[in-house]
Amino acid sequence: MKTPITPDDPTLRTYTDLEVAYLLRELHELGKPLGIQWDSATVNGTTVDFGDTTLPTLLNLLELLRNESRK
């Protein structure tokens, strides 16, 4: 597993809204078989709207789900 991404990671500023939207789509796809769904999640600038979660949280959660799907 990678080191978790922190909120001050400079690479976070490189993500576009469209890229974050694709990450959310991946979150939906990977989470669905595990019973994890965030149908209301949307992109809002640097925030992902499902409880005002930040992009690092989304990326870290995706990493956990990717690892789980490899098992």
C-alpha cells in the first residue's frame, strides 16, 4: 500500500474537475461490489461533495478499494 496522500501534497493542485469526476466514477464502480455506494457524490472544485470530503480522502479511499479489488 502506498503512503496516504496528505492535504498539502502539491500534486493535488494538478487535478481537474473532469479528472475528479472520473475518480468518483471509479469509486462508485469499485465500491459497489462491496456494498459501498455514494450516489450523491459530486465534484465541487477541490471538494468532493459527500460530506465535504477532500480530494486526498477520495484518493486514499480509492487506493484502499483498489487494493481490496486485487485480492
